[in-house]
Amino acid sequence: MTSCELENNSMWSEEVSLDIDSEDLDTAGPESVTIAAGETLTISIVVSANQDQEAGDYLVNVSAEVTSAGGVPIPGMASDADEIGVTIAEFTSCDHTVGQGGGTLEAGQIISFSISISCDSNIDSTIKYSARLIDKSGSSAWPSGFDDQSPQCDVLIPDGGTSANCQFQILTPSNLDSTWEGCVVVLEGGASIPKSCPSSNVVDVKIEPKSIGIGTIDLTGNDSIFGEYSNEAPIIIGGVVVVLVLAIIGIVVSRRRKRLFDD
């Protein structure tokens, strides 16, 4: 938005026709105005440019011609023109979207996800993204044992913009002694770290310590406790069961005989 002043030094009210134009920019403003005698009128001019418009200084041409004075048409009696300087500033704007990943993992596993990046710019520039861990209490201090193994996410942005993808990988500690719960956020270089996990565009994760279980004993196969006698395993197991049953019966009979002798 810019402005221009029109002045009427005459004794009559004037109708003024306006022509606003620029070779490189889009412009919008009034086509005609009425200026009271001895007054000055300020008009507003809207100037816009495409997102890929190069940064720099541009000119807007404003031409004014008096078409009537005091209600009497007087075309060509008075006119004037001027140029207004407009500066298009440098800019780079990027958005990123976090893909799926995370969830509940066991200690020692890798948190893996990707992001898609879209940028608009009117200059050649570079932008960098990095991952940060935030636990559910809001702490953004990097937790001990977590190893960011992500490749560098440096996006080269040409004049006009670009799109890109980056992959992130964070190795969790295998010796985690308690559950870690929080999220992974991806930040543009220089962005402030949030004080808590955002509600969207993050990877929610829960890392649980490794579970300790009892292994299963293999009763058959070359690596089983029966080794090369695995084919006879059912016979051997049956024999062991019979021996155990006979032993239990013997113990019962022995106890009964002892009671009889005691009586």
C-alpha cells in the first residue's frame, strides 16, 4: 500500500481522472476523484507482486488530468504525472509436515520418520531443520543415551521456491531403566523450542525398558536337551513320568507300613 497527494489550487471544485500503472507490479486505485477548491486529497494505491517477484526497487506511474472545473468540462486543460518508488523486500517462507512414525518402542530401537518441506522465496537461500526431544513434563534437555543419527537436513532454496524431504533417525538407549514418554518436534533453524509437546505436526513416542522373560526349553531338535535322541524324546519323557509316579507310590506305601508298625 502506498499513497499519492493531489492538490487543487483553483477557485473551483475539480474532477480529476487518474491512471495508475507499473510495468512489473500489479496496481489498484481510484479511476477518478473530486477535489474541492483549495484542498489537497490523498489517494491510496494498492501495489502487489507475485511470490516469485525478485527483490528490488520498482516504479509506479501515476497520471492525473483535470476533466472538469466547477461542473464545466475542460478536457486537456491541466495534467500532471509522477513516479512512486516501491521496494520489494527479500523473503523466504517455508512450511513442513511431519510424517508418520514413533509410537511405543522398546529401548534400543530407532525412532524413524520423515518430513516434507515446501518453500516460497524471491532470493537464493538455505534453510536448516533439526529434531528436538521434549518429554511429557515439558523438558527440552536432550535425554541421556539418545543418539541423533539423522543426516543433515539443509534445504537449498532457489529464487521462486522449492520442495524437499528429510529423514530423521534417533537411536534410543538399550539400557533404559525407566519409561521415557514425550515427542519429537522438528524446528526450522533459529526457531524457539516449545515448552510442551504441540498438539499436531509432531511424533509422539513412548520408550519402554527391555522386558526380561524366561526362555522356552526345546525338547526336540539337535540343539534340544535330548540332542541326537530327539526322536526318542516322547519315550524318554514317558519313562521319566512313570518313574516319578512309581516313586510317589513307593513313598506313600512306605509311610503306610511305617504307621502300621508304629500301631
